Amino acid sequence: MESLQHIRIKQRWEELDKENKAIEQAKKKGIKYKPIVLPNGDTPKQLLARSRYIIAKKPNNLTENQRIRIELLFKLYPELEKAHKHTLEFRSIYENTDQLKALERFNLWIEDTFEQKLETFYTTANTVKANFENILNFFINRNTNANAESFNAKIKLFRANLRGVSDTEFFLFRLHKLFV
């Protein structure tokens, strides 16, 4: 998802640069700058800014307004559409219930990443490749380590409230009484 947002932000900065150059040229000519207004009423930089949350949604969860905005976005920025489809492919892997199918789809996704030369996804692809074993464990029971992370956060908060721990044995006793 970060890779997709990275592309959107890059496109937005490019639009800001274009607009700044156009404003500068308008000043030199002594005329007032009028930004390009798209059919939905947005300027290109507004379209990119307002699409932040839209591109994170699945296509079937979009409202009519959002659908119009995303179609316009993809028409103007085909690289963003390509990255969006690639992100949706990645997300759909987690809908599998079989570990072997997931492994196969991950491998296809990684291969596709490098074939399409989606450089912003290279880090994600390499991370997935390096951590296949841990990632594929999710497909056994469809469990994450969220409970362990939550409990760890509670312990850290408890320790911070006590301003450190001097007596480890007593600290563990109190933890046991509070959380078990």
C-alpha cells in the first residue's frame, strides 16, 4: 500500500512543479494564472490529494463520486492505475485459505512486480520473498500475532507508569495479578 501512495505522492509533486512553472510564466506575461480544471471540478493536484483514501479502497466499495474521481485519476496517470491493480492483486492473496495456493500467488506476484518494472514495489517483493515462512504461517489458522503485540504494549505502558522496574520478581507478580 505504501508503494502505491509513494507513486501518488510523486505524481502530486510533479503536478505541483508544473503548476508553479505555469504560475511563474503567467506572472512574466502579466496575466492571471488559471489552473486546469478537470471535468469533476478538481485541479490535477487536488485530484491527487483527494484520491489518497480512494485508492486504498476496493473498487466495489466506491461511491459514485469516488468512482468518477478514480476513473479520471487513472485516465490521467496510467502508472497509478497499474500500481493500484498490482496492490489489489497483493491484497487478494490474503483471501486464500490454502497455504500452497498463497505461496504460488505470492511467487506470481513477485515475478509480475519485476516483469512490470514496478520499482516502488521491489522492497515489498524482496521482503515477502525473505519472509515467506513467517507470512505463510498466517494461512494455517489465519491468525496474526496481534494479541501478543497488544499484550506487549500493555506491559510497556504498565512499566512506564511505574517509572522503571527495580524488583523484577515483584513486577512479574503484579503483572500476573493484573493480566492473568
